[in-house]
Amino acid sequence: MIQIRMTEHSGRIQTLSVSGHAGSDEYGKDLVCAAVSAVVFGLANALDEMCSDAAVSINENLIDIRKVTDDNKTEIIMRTGYYQLMTIQEVNQAFVKVNITEV
């Protein structure tokens, strides 16, 4: 299962962490993993290109995104990713879990 962990403070996203594998099909053919990967890598690329103060870490089985400065542009990009990931979870509840924590 793909675990997506987000933290919010005062209604604004602070962090996004994605780990795991969906396991909805064999490796290389897993469309749920592909969908989550496309959203998260697109989100990371948008933050990298448009917002210089977001920390993005990509490892073998973990993608970690942290806002350094809480500006509106970064929030809009993060919130867009949130809605996309929630949509993927709604359709693939057996393979994706989004957890949101208020900090």
C-alpha cells in the first residue's frame, strides 16, 4: 500500500511524504503506482521550478516535500497535489491511504 502523510498548520499544508508500493499489479505494470508517482513527481518539479524555498528529497522508497516558506504559490501547488492524490485514493482505496495530521 502507498502511504501518503501530510501535515497541516492552520489549514495550510506543511509537509507531504509518500512511501510504499500499491501492489495493484506486477512491478512495472502497476497503474496505481504510476498515477501516484506522476502526481508527486509533477508536484516536486513544479515546486522546484516555481518555488525556490521548498525542500524536496527523493529516495528509493520515500519522497519527502517540506515547505520552507509558507507563501501562497507554494500552498497552491501543494494543495493541487493534495486534491489529485485524494482523487486517486477515492478510486483505489485498497492501494492508497492518505493521512492528514494537524500540527
